[in-house]
Amino acid sequence: FTRRMLSSLSFLLCCRGSMEAINYVATPIKNFGKESIRLVKRCTKPDRREFNKIAIRTGGGFVVMGFIGFFVKLIFIPINNIIVGG
């Protein structure tokens, strides 16, 4: 919680009725729950073709990032040895 949220919450708890304070906290949580349930109901499980396409592209991304990391390391090892003087 930020300082502003805590001060507004404490203001609600002290100055207003306790039911209003509970509603102030509970309403956003309830709305988040409703929207989350609606999202999960709209989601569909991918079919085999779509899953294979996603898996292949993800694997390809891992391979590409691995090669980029390998070549960056390969380039910086000699540069580091020159700088350190080893």
C-alpha cells in the first residue's frame, strides 16, 4: 500500500461507518474476481496444430537467444583479457 492509500483507508475507518470502509476495500476485489472469471471462461485450449506452432516458435526463440548470448560472450572474452591484461 502506498502512503496515500493507507491514509485514505484509515480516514475511512475512523470517520465513516465501518460498512462503507468494508465496501471501499471489497468492491475492487470483487470486480477483479468477476473479470478474472470472465477471462478464464473466454480462454480456449489450443488445438494440436496451434500448440505445435507456438512450441516451435518458442524453441526457435530460445535457440536464437542462446546463439546471441554465446557470440556476445565469445566476443567479450578477448576484449576482457586485453583490458585485464591476463
